[in-house]
Amino acid sequence: MSENRQTWETTREPNLLRNHASGRYYGRFTISGKQKWLNLNTDVWTVAKLRLADERAKIERTRQTVASVSSGEAAVGDLATIYRQRIEDRVDIKPKTKRRLCEEVDAIIKTWPGFASLPPSRVTRQAVIEWRNRMSRDGTGHKSPGAKAVSPKNNGSSASLINKCIDAMRRMLDIAVERGQLGGNPLYPRGIKLKNTPRKPNLPEAAKLAEIFAEIERGGGRMSRDAADFCRFLAYTGCRLSEAQGVTWADVDFKRGILRVRGSKTEAADREVPLIPVARALLERLDADRQNAAGVAVDGTTGVDPCGKVLGVGEAGKSLARACQKLGVGLLTHHDLRDAFATAAIEAGVDIPTVAAWLGHADGGALLMRVYAHHRRAHSVTQAAKVVF
């Protein structure tokens, strides 16, 4: 207890404590018999008081919501509040996942007028199917960053998003079942979700990809070459966008011929990817450029930072789109370049489980068989010539 008193200092404001070591203020509340600590992210007393007041109001609303559910008077919006709170309390998922789960609730409320005020008994199987069909047709109205208008192909009507929203509804109604407001969850029988068929991109030939990268480099901008190298890196390593952004020179092992990728999507995302010849050539050129830029000190050291970023930019979406438009090629995205790496590896004869490991897939190749095992026209024609009767 004495150690705890040394760690935490009480204040004259109820529920507000100060951490002795860091000087930061924290709110401490009790909800449904469980203690909850909130980091107020400040060491300033006046700011802490204001933030505590906001958090206290949220906590009070949550307590009232819990009481409404327990008494059988809760609306679906109350269930959504408790569901959001449970998401925030989870320690087994990352902040990015928490945001995504809460965004699914937002998507339901946005696309189902009056959803929050409905009694749980009104969220029936048929009502959810009708909502599903409307959302599949109209979407959420999502507009991609930088786009001037909503795209029919990317308007928030994907089967994947709709199915995740249905899962969110199921979990909200589970809360009503737990508290005795519903006798059973009507959304658990199969047949409500949409069939989710992964998109198979129509990739250009390898020569056309090289032409696209060259066109990006000729763009005339200060970072045009960096943008082209960023796209080349994605296509030659199969990294996800977020993974490429975090690659440092400490991750590149020229001696072993591998690239260490620090993934974040699944447990299999942390991996070692072998450097195919074009990837090695690209990285060796970038390494030579940084060595020349750093120069050589008097003591013979180069002064380069081994933990410095490999790539000069963090994305190249606009440059890629401009090059595709100029060359008359269908619009490509960062992820399409990852598809190009997978397709090239499969066409070269690399077995599916190995390619899956290079991409950081945790399923051993199941997704590859459904999505990436498509062949470009030139490869298909070449293979057809081998078929003899």
C-alpha cells in the first residue's frame, strides 16, 4: 500500500489522481463493479480538470445506459454504447482495430435511419436483410481521399463491410440477451451475410509495369524519382503500404539476401522476404545513393544512419494514377503492386505456401488460391502452348 501511495497522488478533485513518476493525471472510475483508469494525457492541472469533466459525463451516460439495459428499457443505441465501451476496454486488440470496429457501428447508424432509437426486438432477421440489400445498393456514401466524387466501385457497399456490420449487430443483440431483454439472438442463423468474392485485379504485363514506373520518374516533380522507387519497392517485395513505410536500412540484409518486414496485420505478418534480383538491384542503387549523399568523414566512416528509412516517400498514389492515365492503363493502387509481386512469383513457378509466407498470410495459401492465382494473358498463352493432345 505504501508503494501505491508513492506511485499515485490523490488530488482535491474527486476521481482525479496524479502519477508521481510521470506527473500525468489519470481519472479513476468504477463501472459495474470494475475499476477503470483513464489516461488524461496531460500534466497540467487545469487541463486535467476539464478533460476529467468530459470523461465523467461519458461515464455517467454509460452507467445510465447499463441501467436501461438491465431494466429492459434500452434502445439499440444504448446497446451500441455498451458495445463501444467493451471495444475500448479490450486489451487484446490494437487501437487501429478498435477504431475499425467502432466505424462499423457508425456505418450502421448512418445507413439505417432511426436504428439507434429502435427497441432490440425490432432488429429482426428480415429487417437486417432489408438493410443489407439497401446498403449493398446505395453504400455508405464513402468518398476516397482526394476523390472529387463518390465512386460506385468504392462507395462503402462492399460485401466485406456489410458482413462486418452484421457481426456488430449480432454482438449488440448479444448484450440484450445477456441482460434478459431478448430471449435469443435472431441474427445467428446462417444466410444473412453476403457472399464475399475477393476482387481479382486485371494487372498489366510486366513490361507495361516497368513503363508505368518510368513514367512516374519522368513526372517532373521534386519527389518523382522517390515515388517511382516506392512503387518499384512494392512490386518487387510484396510489402503492404504500411509495411513499406516502416522499412529501414537495418531491415535490409544484403549478405543473406533477405528483407525483414515488420508487419502488423496478423501474427504471420512479421517475416523475412528473399530479395529477388530486381529488388536487390533497386536496394543496392538506393544504398549507393545514400552513401554518396552522406559522404565520407575524416575517420573513414560514411555517417549514414543504419536505422534511416529506405524509401524517400510514404506513398505514391497520385503519381501512380497520373502515370496510368497518361499511358492509357486501368487505374492501379498500391495494393495492386503487391498483387503484381504475388502473380509474378506464382507465374515463375513458386509454390503457393511459399508465396503466402512471403506475403505474410497466416492461412497457408487459402487466400492466394482464391485471389492471386490468376495469370496474365501472356503467361496464359505461353502455358497453353505446352498442352498437347
